[in-house]
Amino acid sequence: MKVIVVGSGGREHAIAWKLAQSVAVSEVICVPGNGGTGQEAKCRNINPVDCDYLGGVTGNDVYVQIARHEGCTLAVIGPENPLAEGLADSFWAADILTVGPKKAAAQLEASKDLAKSFMKKYGVACAKSETFTDKDKALEYIEKIGAPIVVKADGLAAGKGVVVAKTVDEARDAVVSMMEHNLLGEAGSKLVIEEYLRGTEISVLAAVSSTPDFAKSGKSCIVPFVSARDHKRLQDGAKGPNTGGMGAVAPVDDFTDDLKQKFMKDILEPTLNGIVAEGFDYRGFIFFGIMLTADGPKCLEYNVRLGDPETQAVLPLMDFDFEHLCEAIVDGELKTFKMAWRPGYVVAPVAVSGGYPHGYKKGIPIFCGKDSLISTGAKVFIAGAILDRRSDRITSPDRTGLITSGGRVLACSGYGTSFDEAWNKAYNALNTISFEGIFYRRDIGLPGAAESN
């Protein structure tokens, strides 16, 4: 079969790579894909602007028409925005099996207010919070509660909508920036202000399979993957500004069996109960952002897709056919699907452009000692890099044929039966790669690297 993967980041490269390993998959069509998927075995990029047959087609119909033209029978949607805009609904309407929740369920990520209301309604363990559409009332609430406190934009803000304010002044500035100065546009017109939880953060990715019909027959379920931890701060020791993610490790040793059981009872099970009760068509993946507190795990947020860069750490640990998992999700057979995981760890540090997360250059050539990279055994997942169309510039044998196109450029995922082996593989691989301004943390997964509140 042919599969269409929607998205252009490192997460989508990892998804396409894992799908391509399946004997059931003849080709993965990546729309638009990136420089990594463009060089991946059994994968092919299609940029909609290059498709003459699309004519005046716009919006979700672009992806549907490409899938039909290419003969794709399965779709996997990577990013949050297409999900929030109902792309899964459009694929299903075109009789294309789809991994990704329909629009109504996707609002669990698209609206922080809706997500918090859902958590409260169904008893999901989470931080206390209030929602505001009035700036003055929000400021009054902050003065009353004090700091530290967390200010969240209600809508999607590309990872820039959460401010952990250590002081009242910081919290006030966040409110004014979002609600008065429109820093995040419509996404910041409504704010969720919640209590500051103390602990360490982890991520749990999971597969979800639930429709009203599945619920009636007892097939609805959420099955978690191995735990992971993202490292958001730019610099070693969890210092510097927040980013989209400087690297990930999986699994997480401090997510003990006892904490896993509490997570299942206090977060995962009530979330499934809510999905069923709301009648959502949710066939896809979910991301639980979890704070491990002294009172047990608390849910910080839902993402209605796989996390990035957690995906680049978790998928290499899968010891099963990813396409078969996708089939089980859409067919209502997830409850009986057998997941097996490779023993050991994956460490996946991210290399970013100089100046990230603020201003940075694009179009910078990427170099790599290919033989040295292969010898490490690590896998490189491309995020912010594209194929260099000017082949005449490729004169050095170390030129990869890629140029940078984003802030987070790539991740090196190293697998090992021990953490040390995985860490060494990942960083040995990073040492083979270079481009002007390259920067990466050197402590992903090490003690003191995880941010603690």
C-alpha cells in the first residue's frame, strides 16, 4: 500500500522512516516532507505548489487530491494545525483510512480552556486553573494568587503560548503581551491561568482508538508507549530560553512502576472515559505532558499527535510493525495489538541553527562525514533542512546535499542497551555533522539536564 504522511518536521521524518520499514508499505508520500524524507528509502516528497493537477484546490482538499492522485489508502497526520482544521474528517470523507483524531477531538490541543474543562469534568488529575477573556480580571487573579504561576494562551501558538512566571511582574507582562499587545494574535485572546506545579516533567505518547461504535463494542482504548523526556531549555543544565525541544531521551528511569500505575488510574483512564462520553472519533495518537509531583502525576496538557522531539526517541525503540499499529488504530483492534519494545534507551539530541530560538540564518550547507556517521550506528532525523537545488555548489565529498531551513535542524538518535551506549552513539554521530552556527546541548538525558520546578 501507499501511505501519505502530512507534515515537514523531524517527527514526520521519523514517522515516514518507521512506516517505510513495513513490508506492507510500498511507498510513503510525504507532503511536503523535508530534506530527510526526500533522501529516505521508499519515501518521496510532494510539494503542493509543484502539482499542476491541483488547479484551484485549496485547504484540506489539497491533501485529499494528492492522496487520491498517488493512490494512497492510509493517511498519517503529523502536526497539530491540520488536525485542528479537520483534515482527518476530510480524509475519512474521501474513504481514506486516517491516523489522527477528527476535528472535534483535536480541540483538546487547539483550546487550552476546552482541555482544562475536559480534565475537570472527567476527573483527570491536573493543576487548578481559571480561564479569562478579560485582561483586568486576569491581572486581578494573578495579584490574588501570587507567583510562581503559569499563563497559557488558549489557542495554538507553535509552542510559544506558555509562560511559567516566577514573579507577579512576569505574569502581568505575559497577560498584557498576549491580551493587549496581541503577541500571539487570536490564540492569546483567551488565557488559562493555572497553579504552578513542583516536580519534574515527562512525556507519555500513546495510541488511541475510539469511536462511538468502538465504545459500544468495548473496543475503545488508549495504549501508552514507553515514557520519554523532552529538554526544552536552550542551554546545558536546563538554562536559557524555552525552545521547541533541544533533545529527548526514552525511556525515563524516574517514571517508576508505581508512578505508571497512578498515571493510568488518575490520568489515562479518565481521559479515555471522557473521549468515550463525548462521542469523539479519536483514532490516532495522544501526548500526555505530565508533571511528576509529590502528590503523584498531574496532567499539564494534551497534544493530539506525537510529540517532537520525543517521537525521534520513542519510535526507534518500537520492535513491531508501525503500519500494523496504524491499521489496528483505525480498525478498532488496538486493544489486542501486541506492542514489543527493544530493551535499552534512545538518546536524541537536537542540533539547532545559531541564534535559535530567536533570529537565525537559513540556506546554510550541512556537512557530514558519512562513513564516520554510519560507524556510530545512530539515525539522523531531519527537521529544518531541505534539499539544495543548486547541485553545482556540491563540490565537497562531505556535502550532504542539504541546506538549513529552520531553527531545529536535525536530531541524532542513538540506541543502546545501556543509557551510556545510547548517549555515546548519539553524540558521536553529532560530532560527524557540521554547519555554520551549529549549536546543541551536550547534556541530554544526564543528571541535572531535566528542568525541575
